[in-house]
Amino acid sequence: LMGNFQDPEVASRCTVAEDCGKYRCQEDGKREMETKTESLKRYICSYAGCSAAYNKQWKLDAHLCKHTGVKPYTCEHEGCGKSFCSPYHLTRHELSHSGVKPFQCTEDGCEEAFTTNTNRARHVSRVHAQQQQKKYVCKFEGCGLEFKKNKQLKSHVCEQHTQKPKPKRSLCMYKKGRVCERV
């Protein structure tokens, strides 16, 4: 069993149940179980009070950055110097310098491209999903603008449909029962 874990101290706290094939690890009085079909989290953080566990060594290494603050993967692009906990995050960051955007928006007619799939998904949810889900409509005559969130509609009403002059660098605070208050 010890070969499954990164350090002997962790291995000494873990046993495999003969009847069901689950393994149990004793961690600060807390018993954890996981079946063979689930991902075996063999790499366990050794910091006191931390129960993080991972199925791959590189994931644990990246996690350890949170405890140590050491980020061993540094961008070598001139003038940058940003550091990361994993080679994956460094590679993803380096795309911002190269201009390469391999993740194209999948919506018809949209030419946007992104450095990560996460950024593409965020774009689709903010831009394209809104077009189908806008449900808050401005009732002021001749306006009819639609918004996904009620707070966006309220902000619009304050900004566009009040007679009060707009002070510089102010926030519009729409309150129920009042047209608009600016703070």
C-alpha cells in the first residue's frame, strides 16, 4: 500500500478494507473512504490541518504553492516575470504574449477567439446566452431595452430616465418606491 502514497507517514494512516476494496485514511480523527471506481487520491497534502488530496503528483505540487507561496514556473517574456504554480498555467499565460487564440466562439456569425476554453465559455454565457434570456424590460415609453438582471435594469433606469443631473464618479442606487437616488 505504501507505494500508492507519497510519504510513509501518510501511508501508515491508510488501510484497504478487504470486504469492499475501499481504502480508509485517518486524518485528524476524520475517516475518509473512497471506492475503486472513484479516482484514487494518492497524493495527500502533508501540511497540518490541510486535508487536500489529489490523484496526480503535479496537482499536489501546484496545491503546495498555496502553503509555501513559491511559484516555480516563471514567464520569460521580456518585461513580464509573472510566476505560476504549474506548467499548465504558465503555458496558458504565455498565449497572452503570442497572440494565439485557439478557442473560437462556436456561435454563428461571431468572430471572437480566446486563449482558453474557460474564457470562451464565459464569453458565450455573457454575450450569446443573454440574447436568449433577457427578461427585464424597461417600461419607459420608447425605450424597451432588455436586461438579463433586474439590477442592470434598475441601474439603466437611474442612468437614463431621471431628471437629476449626474454627479461625477457616483453610484446610482435605485430604491423601491423612489425614482432614483444618487450617492
